[in-house]
Amino acid sequence: GNLTINAQVITVTGNFNDGTKNRLSILFTSTKKDATRKGGDLNITTRELYMSDGGKFQIEAGKGQGGDININTSILQLEKATIGVSKKLGEGSAGYIKIIADSIHLNNESKIDADTESTEIPPDIEEKHTSIDITSKYLIMRDGSQIEANERAGKGTVTTVSGGNVDIDTDVLVALDNSDITGNSDNFRGCNV
């Protein structure tokens, strides 16, 4: 199912040790590895969204199409935090990440990441597949932060899988201190940025 949150201010921060291991602060949806249907979406609507110290939004997909992350906010600030979708089984791709914001700040190795390992992405999906879609007046990246879309063929297949697209619509884009926007494919063309 979908996870939907509407709030004025959202803060996802920190990690803690429960006596056995370190645990992150995370909003998370997933499907079992044998599930073949589309996974649930994570939908966030807020005025201000702050993520730090290992805080994470994550969707993991089984054999079917992955769920999507949709964020609508005025302010998005990540400080050593991650927004990601991933898939490592079966056909199809990880879901997409769509962010609409007035300003986005990625600091201290923060990451917006879409990662797919698939035996096949059908051509009608692959041609129009956008892994990451960002609309913001200001997009500021610092301290080795990353926006990346990676796709590769799964084990035991000869299918060529091209990288997903990264679409960014912004008035001001600043990437400092080895911060990058990238898209890669292990065995075919990379993504369109």
C-alpha cells in the first residue's frame, strides 16, 4: 500500500543503537522479493522537510515495478541524508522520484538516488522512463552530494538496459565540492540529464 504524510513541518533525523545494532530514522515501503505487482508509493506534502544524520526515505521493489516517491514542499534540506528507490530482482525498474520545491539544499554527501538491476525493462517503459524529476527555483549541492540514476542488467541476462533519465527544471543550479549529477548503465548508454 501507499504511505502518505501531510504535515506543516517534517523532520527525519539521527540514528540510534538499540543494543544490537545501529538503526536509522527512515520512512520506508517495500515489496517482498517474489511480489510481481507495482509497489506502494511514498507521498509527502509539507511546507518544510528536513532530513539529517542518516535520515532516509527509501522504496525497495521485488520482481515487479517499484513504487514512487513524490515530494511537494517549499523547503527541502538534506544534511547527510538519502532519498532513494531501488530494485534488484525481476523485470521492470525501480520507481521514480519526483520532487517539487521552492528550494533544495543537499549538503554533506547527501544523495537522491534511483538504482535498478533488472532482467528486462520493456521498451515502452524504457523510452519514457524518468528515474528522477526535480522542479525547484534553487538547487544547491555541496560537500560531495549526489543526484544519480543507475541501471544495469540483472545476473543471467543479456538484455541491454539503458540508464534512467534525470530531469531538472531550476532557475539556479549550484554544485560545489565534488557534488555531481550522474546517470550510468553497466552495459548500454547512460541516462539523459
